[in-house]
Amino acid sequence: MTQNKKIKSIAVLTSGGDSPGMNCAIRSVVRTALGRGIKVYGIKRGYLGLLESNFIEMNASSVGNIIQHGGTILQTSRCPEFHKSEVRAKAYKILQDKGVDALVVIGGNGSYNGGHLLSEEHGLPVVCLPGTIDNDIEGTDYSIGFDTAVQTAVDAVDKIRDTAHSHERTFIVEVMGRRSSAIALHVGVCTGAENIVFPSESLDIKQISSDIKRGIKRGKSSSIIICAEGNEPGLSYKIKEELLKDSGIDAHVCILGHIQRGGSPTSIDRFLASRMGHVAIEALLSGNYPIAASFVKGEVIPLDLSQCLGKKDEYLPHFTDLARALSI
Ligand code: ADP
């Protein structure tokens, strides 16, 4: 929707789980806005910092030498109180008192929902950028941090493959992604994994055993099973136990965990974040809000925020088929 409010001052925050590339996004937001004569505040520690009035004024140097670093210079947090409308009203008042005309939110689904409610309830101009390794935000083909997380996991699995091959072993490697299967699918395809297991599907241990045995028969010296963590890490131990019971295969477990969240962002994530920050500010200044900067068919475009609040998990069918076809 197009609106006419004159925006002279904005604030930017990062919220929820951190992701590599958030710093590039902050840099792009800050420098695009400064270049358009807008005053910019950074809010430290997400919505929690907003409620604590934790503002810092940003200039071009505030975002110097951060493009290559993972994490977020603004830091992040979870803030359960933000689910309450009276707490969001307090946040809006703090922004008003500070003279902030618009808010830029960099985060995942939860952070988008918080921003959307601020906009709905108080008419605050809000723009969101998808900062999450899970790649589960509706409306965007890719989120900032996903490519880096996949690359980190692929590097780790390649190393595990070396030892698995040398010792003729089966490894179960558990990757992050909460309820999203995107990381597992990409890592599975990119590492030539023999199986990919999703918590959302019932565990077919007979199928996994027979795939491993078929591989051994045709001369494979190792097998890698990629397992998506789901809500709680640890599914890989269940797979290990059942594999041993079913077919005597004694697999090793490796849970990659938080290493997938950190590290220097890939050029793909840096480029995406840089484009998204720029598009978000340009949209805001042309009165196009509330929106989410979204990557759609190769272009970064502003999409109505209300279209981007859901969780997507669209990769399952075609990428599962691809992984199966290539791992015979
Ligand atoms: P992410 O943004 O990475 O998905 P969370 O789901 O933890 O991470 O959300 C981050 C923060 O966004 C929460 O701690 C809370 O402050 C806010 N938030 C999440 N969901 C909502 C909601 N439905 N309403 C208001 N605020 C929300």
C-alpha cells in the first residue's frame, strides 16, 4: 500500500535467531538511509532492547568493517512479552518519544509477526528483511543466512565423508532448521547423501537399511544420512538405535548444531542482504509499507508484509526426489 507520511528518522533492529549476513543487511539499511538524508538509530537486542530504549545513533562508520562478519553487531534476543498488545503499545510510545518514524526489522517469522502487529495496531511504517538460516519465510525464495548455513554444513559433511570413507562407516549428520527441511535437503543433495530424514515424515528404517546395504553391495565404502533436527535436536540418536536393532549397522552420530549459525557470510548472502536493505529503504521512502524485502525469481522486490507472515516448507517433494535419484 502507498502512504504519504514523511519519513525523517528510522530505527533498525535484529531479532530472533541470528544469521550470517545480518550485518550486511544492517550496513545496507544504514547507508541507504543516510544517503537519502534520513537519521538512523540502531536498536540493540531486538524487541527487548526497544522496550529498554536501547538506541544508538548510527553513521556510515558505525557499519564499517562488518560486512564479512557473522552474527549481528546490534545483537539479538527473544522477547516473549512482545506477544502482548500492551507491551507493543509501550514499544510504539518509545519510538514516538524518540522521534522514530519507521522501523526496520531483520529477523525470522516471529520477528515479522511482531513488526506486522506494530504496523497494524499503531500505523507504524514497518519494513522487514528475512534474516534466518531456516529459509522458511513465506514469499521469499531465499533468506539471508541460508546459503552460508548450507555451505558450513556441506563443508562439515565433506570432512565427515573423509573419515567415513576411510573407516567404511555410516554417519548420521544432524543439521539445523527447526521445522524447516530446507537445509537438510540442500545439504543432502550437495553432499551426495545416501538418505535424508525429516522429522515430519515417519521414519522408514527398513528403507534406510536397504539403501545402505545396496550401496555396500555395489562397492560404496561409506554412507551419510542427513537428518533434519525438527523442533528438538536428537532425532539422529533414534535413527542410530533403530538401524542397529533392524540391521546391525552401527552408525556414528554427528550433530552440527550452532556452528551452522555463525561464520563469515558467503558472497551470495552478502549480495542478497545488500540488495534487500536497499530495496527495503527505497520502498519505505516511496511510501510502500508495511512490506518485506523478498527474493522472487532472481529479483529483490517489496512484498506486502501480510503475504509473508506464514512459514513455508515447499521444498520437500521435488528435492527429495532429486536426492533419491542421485544417491543410488
Ligand atoms: P525468529 O524471528 O527468528 O522466527 P522468534 O520466533 O523467536 O524468532 O521471534 C523473535 C521475537 O519476535 C520473539 O521473541 C518476540 O519478541 C517476537 N514475536 C514472535 N512472534 C510474535 C507474535 N506472534 N507477536 C508478537 N511478537 C512476536
